[in-house]
Amino acid sequence: MANPFPIPLNALRAIEIVARRGALLPAAEELGVTIGAVSQHLRRAEERLGMELFERTPAGLRPTAALKTALPQLTAGFAALQDGIGTLKGSDEGVFNLTVGSVFASRWLIWRINKFTALHPEIEVRLTVTGHMLDLSRPDIDCGIRFGAGQWPGVTTSLIGGRSFQPVCAPPVARRIESLQDLAQVPVIRDETTMLDWRLWRRALGVPEDVELVGPTYSDPSLAFDAAISEQGVLMAVDMMSADAVSDGRLVRPFEHPVEGPNGYWLATAKGRREPRKTRLFREWLALEVPASAQGYVHQSRP
């Protein structure tokens, strides 16, 4: 009988990681081997299959069309194996590992996560705050919350909210703004990492694009928020993230004209991975808490 698994499991895992992550190093780190060993895995797998799995380009390894087609099945298969191992040893339902970006963590989640833990005291929440999209198939991560269009390879997503956005600023700065044209007379804070589109907002309100907007630049979105609160200028912000500061008066929305964009906050999990109870409970909590927080934390937590 022909061997149904002509490629060793470690080699298959190396193929799946390299195809999904686009580099040899992540596979080497996850498998605990050298980059050279990963390269050997790929070469021997191609020899056994009698076909190329990757295109060798100046920019690195790129999966062939055949591998791209098979990749979702490989990813789902390893996710299922991981769940099976978890079932054998007893999955840790008492620890919930969540990865989020700095703005979502500091402007929304940190003020509300105590509500989730009060509802479910048996679950310990562990946050990994990073601007990078971590590999959600890792065994030490249950799910992530990320801002974008919600279309990431190997990931299943559900929209949380955060599609509407508009400028915000501290009250003293707002007093200098009486019309749209006054935007050119105040500093406009630039967040180098933002995915919010000033041009989209300007077109919606009819602000001429030749009106130059200048001001301080920050590479950390959380610091850009702090800059707006400290009266350094006007910042384009997601309504969901600015709601608390607007509610307690640290920020105002000088134009009160939100625009909806293509991006938002998404709850993301590895495709093909079984959803454990702790993730389902967190998803259900978000579905209730996000709409309830629309008016800001102050209104939700103080009499």
C-alpha cells in the first residue's frame, strides 16, 4: 500500500509556516531547528512530490499556485491537530491569551476588561500588546483583535466595530476652529501608522484637498492620542477609540461629522481552529459591550 504521508510531519509543518509567513526564520523558530534544516525539509519534500512548492525569487520564497491552493487545508489540518492534542491533555480553559494593538488596549479594552473578568472570574486574561499581526495558530494565543479590512490569510474574522472616524482635539484647540478652513490654521497630528483616510473625510465634507494640513508626527498611535489630549493639535481618530475621552471632556469633536471607512476592528482567530468556550464567551461579551460603550466609559461606569 502506498504511503499516504510521503512527507514527514515536520516537513509539512515547515512548508505550511513558510508559505503562510513568507520566510524561513519563523518556521525555524517554531520547529526549534536551524534555517538550513528548514531549507532541507522544503527541498526533500519537493523531491518526494516531484514538483516545486516554492518559487525562488530575489525577494525570497513564494508559494507556487498549487501550494497556495492547498495552504488553507494544511493550515486547518495543523489547527485540528493542535486542538486534538489540547483535548488529550486537557485544554487550559482557565487562561485566555489575547493579542491586541496598543490603541485598542489603552483606549478601550483596559478600561473594560474587568467587566469580562467579573462575569467570568474563572478565566484569567493575558494580553500581548503589539503592533504586529502575530501568528494566531500559535498554541499560546487564542485570538487577536486587529484594525484593518479583515482579510488576512489563514484567519477567520468577525467585525467588532470602529468603522466611523472623525477629527478630535482638546477643548482649547477646538476654540480656535470655527470652520473647516480653520484646519489649515491649527496643527494636525500625523500618526505614521494610521489606516484612517484624511482624504476620504475631507471629500465627504467638501474640504479642498489643496488646503495643507501640517503638524507633529508620531510613530506610535497611542502617543498620537496623548498628543491630542495634551493640546498639540487635531487628530483623526476612530469614534470607538475616542468615545471615552470625548465623554469626560478631554477631547471634543469639533465638526461632529463622522465618516465610515472600509476598515474596522475585527476579532481574529486561526482558520480551522476549534473555538473554545473562553473565546466564545469573550466574543459574546464584545457583542454586548461594544454597543454599550458607544457613549464612552464615563457614562458606563460612573453614576
